[in-house]
Amino acid sequence: MKKDPTVNPLDKLPAILKKDLHKNLCVCNEVKKMDIINVIANGADTVAEVKKQTYATMGSGCCKQQVERLIECLCTTEDE
Ligand code: FES
């Protein structure tokens, strides 16, 4: 994924995913949504990579779908 530091990763997210950025997305391991967005924006483009860097999804895995959704939104290329 080519990174452009001038692009705000939040611009890629639909409004509904921009809520509660400073609350824990992963409540099992207390990982804030914003921290997860930041690692994805910095190149973590799989759940495994996000897990490695933040420990999100490492509890019961209950936030996995939310992490996948963020990856989907943040890692799409602008070719449409
Ligand atoms: S909320 Fe993240 S593993 Fe449960």
C-alpha cells in the first residue's frame, strides 16, 4: 500500500466509523479505535498485523469484524 502522509486516514472512513475514536474498540484488551486506525494507516493491512501491533482481537476475538471493516475502508485503493 502506497502511503501518502498528507492524507488523513479518517477521510476514508464513513461517518459511522468515525464515532467513538477514543473509546476502546477492543474492550478485551483495551485498544482504542484511534490506535487501530493509526496502525492500519501505517501499513498494517491484515487482522494478523493489527493484532501483532496492538493486541486487538487477541481476547475472545469479538472485535475482529470491526477491525476487518476498518482495514477494508482504509486500505481500498482510489481507482474507482
Ligand atoms: S473486543 Fe477485541 S478481542 Fe474482544
